[in-house]
Amino acid sequence: MPAVVVTGARQTGKSTLVKELTPGPRRYFSLDDLDARDAARRDPGILVDGPGPVTIDEVQREPDLLLAVKRAIDRQRVPGRFLLTGSANLLLMQRVSESLAGRASYLTLWPMTRREQEGLGRGGVWDQLVHLPHDQWPELLAAQPDTPRDWKTLVGLGGLPTPSIQLADPHSRAIWFDGYVRTYLERDLQDLSSISALPDFRRLMQAAALRLGQIVNQTGLGRDMGLPQSTVHRYLNLLETSHLLVRLPAFSPNRTKRLIKSPKLYWADTALSLHLARIHEPTGAHLENVVLDDLLAWRDARTDQAEIFHWLTTSGEEVDFVVEADERLLPIEVKATSTPRLRDTHHLRAFQNEYNARARPGLLLHGGKTIEWLAPDTLAAPWWRVL
């Protein structure tokens, strides 16, 4: 493609990625720089014209620049000519009138996975779990690194490079996240939409962090906060556009069961959600969030399409995650317990009975150390063997 657009939350490492890992000479501009931003507004040809390839960082700060990029591509279509980054999902921004359709490929850089933090340069073994015969699963997982990890510690570190890699103590990370949230509210958010009631927006962020892993109920959230439902809807959209919030859609192709089709709410970074909620002890929902963040990084690094859902019926049967890839369905349940029991397999087996033709055996991730078949169609395994 003539253009590649790398998006993701601020401080996931986009600028480092595009500056240090792209071969050959490239002109580089950051719209965080006032001169470059002024040029993008007044004379965008200074940035986009010229013979060589160009990298433009934080392009969401001047969305109209994409029109100049489109014109330059239409004049001369050269693969890799433009490398653009943005701390917002440009496809969801209301101010973006040009999507570069047919001219750009889009990549999302999520916070670092656990294995990336350990220098392994990858996420979990999801591809193998989707494709391998299930009788090979125990051998696959037993061959993974065998150092148990404390999931509560991982939740507190999150996946943003600076707090998870460089800051050793919780106090330093708390100071960093205070500045991160303030920068987002006072600067980044204003690039997306004019928000006059920043205290309300911050309260909404805290309320959303306290509802981690729950079904999104915008009316109830607005009632609890004293905000109109339309305002809650707008604020959640802005958080999602900023790649901070994740609304996990429901799996809907059902046959007989009545399904609840509302999304569930998670965050792109567990440490940020913990900081916003002002709680010190992670819950099982935070472990779910760790698993989801790894799944998202895996999904968006694939060339073949994959989707991730949750499954919930009106009778209360629930599966945390359903991975749909290559015509297969992989149901995943996450339990913080270190000693999973047979009763923990009930909802996974209900899902398999409903979608038997496509469903793979269920995977129950837990906080213990054992890999065992709890039922003929459900494998229990430590979360750190998979992620």
C-alpha cells in the first residue's frame, strides 16, 4: 500500500517503532511539534510532497492532512511512501473525512504482551490452539516457559512500555499515570472533541474502570453519575476512539438460545484501569482483561481475519471469550482460582453443545500450575502457559 497507518493509545511505542524499525532514509515529522503542525494546516505540501518516503507522527492532530496525503498518492502511487501514526482510531474519528480507502493499510499497536515485556517478541500461543488437534494441547502448553507468574503483579504493571518496563515501584507508576491521564484530558481529548466538563469525563473514566468485565449499560451508568445517556454514549465512544477502552462485542450467530447482545467493557491497559478505579487489589475481571489484551495483540498482528467476542445467554450461561478464526470457534473461560473444578466447565460445555459443529474444546485458564483435562472437552491450564 502507498500508506500504512499505525494507531494505538498514546505511549504504546508507536513513535519508537516507526523511527527505529523502518529501513532506509525517511523524512520524519511529528505533529506534536508546533512548526510541523502549523505547516500541516497552512501548507501541507511541505510535509507530503517530495521524492522520498515520509513518516508523519500523531496525524490525528490535523485530520485534514489526510486529504493532502490522498492527493499525493493519486499523483504518484509508490508502496510505502507514507507511514502515518495516530493516538486515535482514525476510522472512528468524526472529524476525519478521508479514510484513505484503497490507499492505506491499518495496523493497531496494543500495549506490550507479557512475552514482549520479557523480550520474546510475541504474544500467546493462540494460533496453535486454534489449529492443532486438541490432543496435542497439553504437550504444547507443557513446552512453554515454566516460570509461574503472579497475575496480580502483571495487572499492576500493565503493558505500556514506560511503567511496565522502566518504573520499578508502584509509587513511581502512580505518578506517571497521573500525568498520563492529565495529558489525555487536557490535550489529546481536545483533538478529538471539545469537552467542557472535564470533571464529568474523568468521573466517567473512573466509573468505567470500576465496571471492568461487566455488560455495558449506558442508561444505568448515566443514572449513577447524573449524566444523560447520550453524554455517556459520547464519552465511551471517545475513550474507544482513543484506544483506551475496549467494548467487547457479543457472539451472536445463535440457533436456539436467547442471547444478550450488549458488549462487555474492558480497558486496553490493566494498570491504567486499576489506577483510574483507585483500587489496590485486582479482581478476577482484571485477569480476564490481561487475557483479552493478549488476544487483541494477537488478533491485530494476523494477516488472516480473527474476531473476539463474549457469550452470554438470558439464562445466565456465560463464556468470557470466544475466538472466531479460520472457521473455528475457541471458547475460553478465565478463573483466578488456583484449583479449578469440574463445575467450572459448565458454561464452556453449554457453548460447545450449542455450536458443536464449529466449536473447539474449551480452554479454562486459571491461576494454578496444573495442566489437565477436567472433562473430555475442556482443558484446564495455567494462564501463564498460554500468554
